[in-house]
Amino acid sequence: MIKNLFLRLLPNFMSRKIRSREGMQKMTQNFAWLFLDKVLKMTVVMAVNIWAYRYLGPENVGIWNYAIAFVTILTPLANLGIDGIVVRDIVNNPLRKNELIGASFMVKLLGSLFMTLFAILMIYFRRPDDVQMMYYVFIIASSNVFLAFDAIDLYNQSQLKSKYTVLSKSIGYLTCAVAKVFLIVWGMSLEWFVWMQFAENAIGALFLVLWYKKSGEKISTWKLDFTTAKDLLSQSWPLILTAGMMFVQQNIDQIFLGDWVSEYELGQFSTAAKLIALFGFIPMIIQSTVAPELAKAKSHSNALFMLKMNKVYQIMFVVSVSLIAFCVFFGKWIVVLLYGQEYVQAGALMALMSIRLVFVNYGVAKALYITNFNLFRYFLLTGVVGATINVALNFYLIPIYESTGAIWASIFSLLISIIIIDLFNPYTRQNFRSMMNSFFNIPSYFDVFKGK
């Protein structure tokens, strides 16, 4: 039903092409469910969060988002970069399903426990007198323990069955959205809103397990194999460090703004960043939907893989330009309408911040190339370069230009670490050409109308 409804919304020539191919029908159904999930988040959940932001005010929002940004930087220690590898291996070796899911669950669980402990130690050394911030960091970090059950989602992704993940996660965040309404009505403090993330992850994990069992699968068949876990980590350790560098690149500016400027300024900046992040679901859905198809293409030939990779970059380009135009023309008006005049600065920041979407979206697509060619150590290098440039520019620009300086620092660091750096590596030059082709070969975009 969801798939048919989604197909009706597409132009006739696209709908006919999808209906004529079984593989594309499965990808479209998967995309439709993921899209529905994000629509719910961008309507019901977003509406409640906007109300919460207005209720809490920029300073409390700044405190809350400081804690979130602090934990986010450490998140790679919890998921350990194995997601793409597990999905790829289940597609290529379906008989190893229980072995791979069990190992990924074990790795994620141990990683999240270690990350929680490390987060508490780090915030203690950074803000030894701020007991409130330590408490908030502990709540948010410990909620990641439940994400170990996202090992089930990796199986769902490999089978293009994201329906079950969407249903599970939706129950979690919709329940907590309702709870936030009561928190606002009852005039509760920021602490209660922070606890909602813990509750959301717990509920989502519970229903992931229930849907997994309902689909005929059994957790008891998982194999907690240390050899498989070690093998996954041996492949993913560059991804762990790379993801860490990327999270630093994307979130360290919020830490610096909170420490060097003010929590009010961080509240404005993080509000704009949250709105921009809402658009991140589009490239992630595209990536998770096409990942199995690209893995199959790579097993046939590099030429077929690059042909499909080029089309992915073209899609990312169209999505990015469309979103930037939307933010530039309507961003400030939307922020004031949603959050109130108190957040007017966030509206101006949103327009400038939207430029980052081009590079972030291309980075999401580029991860497919990295995974399929096993260029994880190179990916680590790009992460180190990006994070180093970003931190250096933040040190120079934030004290002078505050939030605007932070945005320009991230734009330049993303441009270099995601796009330009590929030109200098012989193994990624074909990827660089593919990205450049999507930027400048405009006539190729019309091939879709010719059925190519």
C-alpha cells in the first residue's frame, strides 16, 4: 500500500520504469517506508520539538545541545563503524546471517558501554564543576546501549525490509513526542526532556525485537562469535576513526561556541543546525536503499558499479541544490514562524549553513564507494584532514566571527576532505571524476527522460 501510494506521487515515466523492474520495486518500497518515517519525524515529532524549544528558550536549548554534541562526537565508539560492512556481507553471504547479526550486536553493546564510561570521564575533565552537564551527558550517552539492537536493522537493510525498523522506531519517538507535550503542559524542567532520548531508544529497541520475532526470526539463533566480531573490527577500525573525525568535524563547533561564546549563541546555532539536519534523511535513505544494488553491481564489474555510482551522485546534486534554494529563500521566515522572534538569528544562520549540504550529501554517497572498494584507511585519512582543518579554522574564526565563522570553517573543511582530496589518490580519481561529472555534465541529467 505504501509503495503504491508513493508510486502515484511520481511522474508517469518514472512510475512505469519502476513497475517494470522487480529490483527497483523492492528498492522503491523500502524507500517509501523510510520516507514515511522521516515524514512523521518532520511533522508530529518536529512540531513537538519546536514547542519544546520555544518553551525552554535559547539558553536551555544551548545546554541541551551541548550535551548532545559532546556525546555525538564519541558515538563512533558505540557503533564502531561496522554497519555498512555487515549489510554488505549479509547480501553477499546470506548463510552467515545469524553469525553476522550476533557479532554486530555484541560489538555494538560493548562499544556503547565503553563509550558511556569514556563520555563521563571526558566531561568531568572538561567541566569538573558542572554537575548538571555531567548528569545530562550520562543520560544521553547511556541511551546508546539500546542501539545495540540496531543489529536487527542491519538485517532489515540487507533484505530491503526497512518497514519493520520504521514501525519500531516510530512507536518509540511518537510515544516520547506525546510525553514531551505533557512535560510542557506540566511545566517540567530540562532534565525530563533529556530523559526522553533514553526512553525513545529503549522503546525502539523493544519493538525491533518484537517485530523481528513476528517475522519468523529468532534471537536465540544469533551466534556471538568473537572471531567474527574481531574480523568485523579489523575491517572497520579505519571507519571508527574516520567516523570519529567526521563527528568532530560536524559537532566540535558547538562545543567551542558553548565554551568560548555563550550557551545562548549555541542555542541559536544549534537550532539552525537541527533544522538543516532534518534534511539529512534524504541522502541516508538514498544510501541505504541503493547499497545492496551497488554491492551486486560491484560483484559484476567496476564499470557497472561506476555507472550506478554516477547516477547516485547526480541524485545527490539535485537534492542538494533544491534544499539550498529552499533554505536561502524561506529559511529565516520558517524559523521565525516556527520558533518565534527569539530565534531570528538562527534563521539567518540556516541559509548560510545550507551550503554544507552539498558536501555532506556527497560524503554520504562517497561512503558507498569507500565500502565497496575497501578504502577504509584512505577514508580515515580524509577524516583526519577534514577534522584538522575544521578545528584549526574554528580556533581562528569563532573568536572573531562566532557562529558565522564556525559555518565557514565547516564548509571549507568539507570541500577539501570530501571532494578535492580524491583528486590526489590514484584509487579515488575515478570517484573524483564521477563527482565532477555530476557537477558539470548537466546534459546527462536529461538522460532519465530518454529512458536511459
